[in-house]
Amino acid sequence: MNDTYILSVTTFVYFFAAFFYLSSLFFHKRFVERVALIFVCSGCALHTVAIGIRWIISYHLGIGHAPLSNFYESLVFFSWAIIFVFLLMIRRYKQPTIGMFASFFAFLLLAYASLSGQVAHEIQPLIPALQSNWLISHVISSFLAYACFTISFGASVVTLTRLIGRISTDTDFWEDVTYRMISMGFVLLTLGIITGAAWADRAWGRYWGWDPKETWSLITWLIYGTFLHARLIGKWRGLRMSLISILGFLAVMFTYLGVNYILSGMHSYL
Amino acid sequence: MKKKLLIIYRCFGSVQFTIFLFITLALASILGTIVPQDLSPDKYTSLYNPDIYSLLQYFHIFDLYHSWWFTILLICLSVNILICTCIQIRRISRLYMFKQEKIDYSIPVSSGNNKQFFSNKGVFELEEKLRVFLKSLMGCDAYCIKKNDGIYLFAERGRWSRFGMVFVHFSILFILCGGLIAAIWGFIGHMNLVEGQQSNRVILNGEKDSLLLDFDVRCDDFTVDFYDNGLPKEYQSNLSIVERGKPILSVPVRVNHPLKYRGLKFCQASYGISRESYAMIDVRNNRTGEETTLKMGIMEKTPLPGSESFLAIGTFNADYQGHGPSVPGVLIEKGTPHRIFRISHEGVVEGSETGDFSFRLMDFKKQYYTGLRITYNPGSPLIWIGFILVFCGFIINFFSVHKRIWVMISPLNEGSEIKIAVSASKQKEAFEEKLAILLGRMDRGNEP
């Protein structure tokens, strides 16, 4: 079984999950939500299997390494991380809107990875700079952080539409989701930056060199740091918090993609 | 005077200042990624018009992250963290440091989750029951005090979890300190060594001068492996440390596997084909019939015998399109455009006419140089302490919750009144849920 084939199937599974979550918002049927959850779970199972198969195949090719080393693999793992974080939190927040956001983002990322044709699917051997034990911890913590920020972004979009569209002023639940996801993501991002710095010290002889990727991860960290301090100590709430959260997510996207496409630096692999 | 100091202290220790610094640092960092850093002046003059150039120059934007004002921002951040954390520690120790006689038993009014019950039982009977109840809820014994208006119980768990965030904030101070020390006393430099060569000269990054080590580094040999797709798989320099003419240490250095010696770190950074590589090329002047063998370096103009022409060669290629080993060659003649071709063992295999000459590649000696990055970072231990503190802080904060519960039993004319208040540093809902379940169980088991 080919891993890229399973992943393109998974793309559609996530699409249907997002679709059913969306319909459950309109029909308010517990049943539709249940169906959506089944789609998400089976998508996640397929996704995990595909990543596992890809890992095994790389060993058969004689270039064995964790599938976390190029753009395609990073998109696939990002998408997996979003679903993983969503499944962790679903016990606490039974809200179809979060499910819709999570499966939709997972679908977008996988669709771009599988169907765009611009992203090379091949398993590539590791260049010397990536041959390190830090790879797995650095990539996993960074992408789990990105996944938390993605879900917090979804929640703050809900807050923002409610407040701006004057649909409702009761946004406590959504602000709580945003806050919890951001605090989780902030911890993971900090670990991602620290493991990255420790790795950079081994590979390049310095912890921090103001490389664009490093700088933008710091900018992201500062924005979410502002969010946490403003909420916990400044007791800010509502519109400006959701704006900070959205700004933070834009910084995440720029750190992930923009830096590599627009700026040039040492972190040429994504 | 004292008042002024207090105002400054309050200002530096405020969260508004933290947020201001965060935003300023973020904006400055963005600017630093928009304006390319550390280019040569003529590159900047071609990028910006003179007015903007001098403006950017004035504010040190071209080396923004090391400018005085960015450093001041970082120092302000350190001061801010230091003051905030000290205030925090004082608050924690005042409120939470344990002294039995200092326990505040009175039920906090501010917490919105106060509960009130009435029971027809006596105060002392209830005290026994509530002690057992608190033990099952908190997993520890409750403190008790009897006052005129009733019996007070207090229990708490995980007081130290409040120190998690203190650790995290202190870690940033350690890391910034380490960075400052590295910036002042450390250095980052590089050294290129051709196989067999030894040197003690480190060229410092961003500065013109170089630094002499009091020992030599020798590159014994350099190897590089490639994948089938042409990307390098692994490259490795075998380095020797030579002290006073004697080699005392011999280590392989690979990417991600640096050598540490006397506090210095030697990282494998790059490699290339050295200028000391040379080719032996047979040259025949077809006009005069003269034949010579030239020893030629890469990219060096070499005069051809019996003429005013020159030949230069490029980098060696082990197998060029099935022709075997070859080098690109350029023939430079007066009055004609440069002619470019490829020289192999068979002669000229591709490209333009070679005029009066014929060339043949006899031998090629390919020599690599290894690019080493040499760094000295005396702040490293502090940075690692910082890393470990962050990790510990997160673990403490993640796995422990500071929970407190206050109970007051006061006698009424008939039976008694029970007041309960709880506080938890996080997972409040879960704690309150557990409280409600246990209370319900106690109700069913005991109340008639």
C-alpha cells in the first residue's frame, strides 16, 4: 500500500468530516455530529497508518528517517497534529464548530500536500544538517504548537464574528478555548525554540543567530506572550484579544511558509 | 527622591511595560527581517536611495540585533522580568509559604464559588465528618482552629506549583544573561583548511581582524559521500589538535558532531574544492608543433607557450556526459572572443574551436578544503541552566495544581451552618465537580 495514496484518501475523509460538522451546525442533530466524529477518527487512523508506512518505506529504501524532513512531510504532519490536538480536547469541548475548523484545516493542508502537484512527494534522503536526534523533538513540538495555534485561531474567528456581527456578546466559551489552546501552544512553541536552539548549537556552533526562521519564531512567541500576559495579568478580554490571537496565527503562518518563500536563511528545509 | 524611585520601580515592574517591550521587540525583529542584515555598504547603496540609507545607517538598522537600542530593549526586558518575578516571589511567600500559625482560616468572600449548607447535627459531629471528607477530597489532613463563632477547617495541596512560573521567568533571565556573556566575551569565527594543512588563525565573523589560537588545528583528510541524487550524504574532516608541534588529539568532525576542545567548539560547516587542486594538461601548438605539459590551478590564467594566448580551467568533473573526467577550459586570445570548451583525456570534447592549440587532460589532483566554524561561548552553562529551568517550570505548572479549601462550621439555634469555599490555580471546574460529587455522597450517606 502506498502512503501517498492513503493520504489522498484521508484528504477526502477530512473533507467529509468538515462537511458533516458544518451540517450539524445547521440541523442541530446529535447524529450528524456523531457521523462527523467517526469520519475524523477514521481519517486520523488512516493518516497515522500512512505516516507509519512512509517511515517503514524509508527504511526499505535504505535512507531510514522519521517522515518529518521535507515540505510534503511537514504538511502531512501539521495536518495530523491538528487532528490529534482536536481529538485530545474533544472530550472537554463538545462543540461541532471546533471540529469543523480542525477538520477543514487538516483537509486544506493535506489537499495542498497531495493534490497541488507543486509539492514533491518522494521520500528524500536526509542531508547531513538534518541527521540529528534533535530532529524529532524539535519538529514534533513545533508542529504541535502550530496545531494548537490553528485551533485557537478558529476559536478567535468565532469570537470576532460574534462580536463584530453583533450575533452575541457571550463569547466566554470561545475565549476560554482560545486561551487554553494558546497556553498549550505557547509551552510547545517554547520547547520547539529551545530544542531548535540546542540543535543549532550542535550543528552551527551557536544557539541563536537571528536567522529569519529563528527571528520569526521569536516574533510569534512575543505575540502569544503578549496575549497571555494581557489576559492573565492585564485581564483583557473580547475583541482585542481575538485580534492578537489572529495576528499570532498570521505570524505562525509566516514562520512556517513565508520565511521560506520570501526570505532566505539557513533553515531552508521547512 | 524616594517617591520618584518608587514610580520608576512600579513602571519597570508593570505588565504594561512587559507588553510594550514585547510589541517593540516584535516590531524591531520584523524590521530586521525586512531590511537585509550585515551586507556590504555598496550593496546597501544599490538597494536604498541615499536619504533612506543614511537614515537606516543612523539607527543601526543594518545590524539591528546588535545595535545599542536593541540591547537596551533586552536589558529593559530583563529588568522587567527581574522586578516582576521578585514581586511574585514575595507575594507567593507571603501568601503561601507555610507557617501553621499564619494560616488564614477566614473564608475568602471574593471567590464566587462559596457554598452554604444547613444541617441539624451538632458542630463537633460535623467537624469529624468534614475532616474525613476533606481528607478524601484533598488527600491530606486539614488544619483546624476553634474560634468563638465556630470551627474553621483549612486544607491545601500543591502550594509549590506556583513556583512553576517563577522558574520559567527566571530561565529567561539566565538565557539572556548567557547571551549577553556570549556577545561580550565569546566569538564566532571560521577557518578553512585544505587537506594536510594546519593553522591557528580564526577569521572572526563580521569583523576584519582574525584571532590566533595558541594551538594549531590540522585537517588530516576530508571525505564526502553522496546520495544517488547528488546531494551530500555525509562529510567529515579528520582533525588533529597540534600543541607545540605535537599532535595530541585526533578526532573526526561531522555535521551535528562537533569537536569541543578547551572551551572552543569546532563545527563542520562547509566544504569545497580547494584552489590547490591542479590539472596537468598537455598543450600542443599546432602551428609550431611545440608540445608542453602545463600544471594549472583552478581559475588561473596560464600563458600558453609560443603565443600571446592564455588558458584557464574550471572545476574538475569526474564524469562529464559519458566522456569521463574533464575540466571546462577557456581560451583567451587577443582580438577574438573567449572560446569555451571542455577538456578530457580524449582531447577537447565539446565547445568551440580551440584555435591553433589542442589540449588533453593528463591528470587531475582534486583537493578538498574543509570549512570549520569555530565558536567560543562562555555563556553556554547559563543558557543550559535556563533551558532546564524552563522545562522544570513547565512540568511543575503542568502536573501540579494549587488547591485550597476553607470550611467554616458555625452553630445555630437548631443544628449548624456550613460554609465552604474553594480555590484552584487551574482546572477549577474539575475540582469543583469533584467537590460536588463528594458532597452529594456525604449527603446521601449521612443526612436523614
